[in-house]
Amino acid sequence: MSLQVRADWAQRGLAVDLDLPAGRHAVTGPNGSGKSSLLSVIAGLSRPDRARVVLDGRALDEVPPHRRRVGLMSQAPALFPHLDVRDNVAFGPRSTGRGRRGARDTANHWLEVVGMSSFADRRPAQLSGGQAARVALARALAAEPDALLLDEPLAALDVEATPAMRAVLADVTHAREDLVVVLVTHDVLDVLTVADGVADTMTVLGERVEHGPVRQVLEHPRSAFTAGLAGVNLVHAAALSGSGARTPTADGPLEIATGPHDVTGACWVTFAPDAVSLHREQPEGSPRNVWHGRVSRVEAHAGRARVWLSTPLPMSAEVTPAALAALPLRPGDRVWASVKASQVRVHPAHTDPVG
Ligand SMILES: Nc1ncnc2c1ncn2[C@@H]1O[C@H](COP(=O)(O)OP(=O)(O)OP(=O)(O)O)[C@@H](O)[C@H]1O
């Protein structure tokens, strides 16, 4: 099983060429980057400028949505208001030609899987948002899709319903190893945990599409959005030969000492917040990157303190609460930040050189 999607849709800012084998694939990106549009192209619900969707070797260009073997759980579960829950779920199998009895059996099965059997006779208007989301998942699965598209499946759920839905998604995706699951999410934790394990690939939509194994995408961010997901500091710069990079700042060009690299031209320089050390006095000794600036914000972050700095390069540092207490630091305080060259990485940027 595999899903190939090539789509260009200028109006929606979408330009992708993806080849997704069976497994779990996360799609993320800033608001308006085209995530929902991508799913609608795969499901056959929209007409982009150009699209080629191939599922399990079948070209879907001329295939109507209900015959594509694609299940879509959209952000606002559009259940049919005049049908009860069971008939909503039975709709998919019915429209692919299953008899009434068989379609109802299938619906009952999937309603049980998502824990909604006792709501089978209700109308959608009598469901909470979280319950409607579960019915929408059952409906997507009842069509026995080869590809399951999930648009923010946890977004409508409250804190209590979320673990149950995560468990259902994990069960479903494990039960069908040949299924291609495409999960749209804003939350990097979903990329890592939604189906009980790290997604096989991650795609970040935006001006430039980033795609690959999750770890690779997060370790080599090519956009501020991805760097934000990964929590790393990101600077657009021009690579210097062998090691180092130069970036323009308000005070003129700044050289950044980096580990050795073979990048030429435009690059992204990254370093993790926990690679940034903070000092009250100018540090002495080995670090070659030492910048002076002010603290702009301090936040608690997963048991650590994140300190946002306004230095020649805007950046954040992650320190232990104990280190923060020892310094101590408040917004507006002057501070020195240092980063070892060996902790600074350089990735090609594939855009016009800067600096
Ligand atoms: N029905 C529509 N008609 C015209 N333009 C639309 C329509 N829906 C979305 N757009 C535009 O297409 C672009 C992509 O939208 P889309 O909803 O696919 O992005 P998204 O990444 O899913 O966003 P979000 O994170 O906000 O859900 C945006 O610029 C949006 O304004």
C-alpha cells in the first residue's frame, strides 16, 4: 500500500510531491499553510490547479470521493443531521454498494471500537463535540479505506476524552498495518505520540515543504516554524568555508562559530536552547560565541526555565530552575550568552544567499 500525492494549488499556497508508504505520516505547518487543503485534494473534495493522487497503484484523478477508498475525519465532523449515528457510519459502506444489513453490521462494529455503541440511535445534534469526533472516526473507518486522513482528530476533544481517542487511534492504526494514515496536527507531541509511537514521516507545509523521518526533519529544521516545533534556535546566514557562518544583524554582519561543515551559500544555523549558557559577567575561556544582551522573557517550560534573550541574534536558552535561581534573571536584566562552536550546526537553506 502506498499513497502518492502531487498537487499544485496556488490559491491555497500548496505545492507538494509526497510518496507515503503504509504507516503513519504527520503533516503540520503554520495556519493557512494548506494542511486541510492537502487532505481535501487526497479525498477528492476539491479541484486544485494540478493534482495526481495514486493510492495502491490506482490513479484517483477521475474517481469520485466515495469510491476512492479514502476515509477523511475532518476538523468539523460534518455528520448528516437527518441520519442517526448508526446510519451516518453505515453511509460509507452503503455508498460503495454494501447491502443494508451488512452496512449496519459494519457500522455497529466501528461504533463499538470507538466506544459509541450506546449512542447509535441518537441524532448528531444530540452529541457533544468529542462524541461527534468519535463518530466521525468510525464513519471514516467503516468505509474500509486504504488511506485514513485525520484532520486535527484531537482538537475537538476535552482533556478527559483525549487519552481515549489516542488509544482508539493507536489500536486502529496498529490493527491495519497496510493502512496509510495521514495525520494533520499543530502539536508536535501528536507527531510523536498520537498513534502510540513516532510517526514514520513528518511533512511541514509552508513556503518550502520539509519532509522526511520525524527525527531528521526536527534535527534539520529549514524554517522558523519547524525550529519552533523542535525548540531549537534558528538563524538564516551565509555559510563560511569549512566552518562558521555570517549573518546580518542590526549592528552589522555577525560571525557565528560553528562545528565543521561542507555547506556553501545560504544556510540555516541551529543550536538547541540547552546549549546556551547564561552568565552575569562576561565568560572567559573557550566558548567562541559570546553575545551580550538583555532578558526579554522568562517562562517555565516542561520543568525547565526558558529564557528569551534579545542579543544581536534573538534566541532562547533553557536552564534548570536551580540555575535560574542562582543567576537570578528577570526581564530587562543584562546577561551574557555563550554557545560552544561544536554545538552549532549548519544546514543548507536552498534560498538566496544573505549576509
Ligand atoms: N474555501 C476556501 N476558499 C478559498 N480559500 C481558502 C478556503 N479554505 C482555505 N482557504 C485558503 O487556503 C489556504 C490554505 O488553507 P488551509 O485551510 O488548507 O490551511 P491549514 O494549514 O489547514 O490551516 P489551519 O492550520 O488554520 O487549519 C489559506 O490561505 C486559506 O485562507
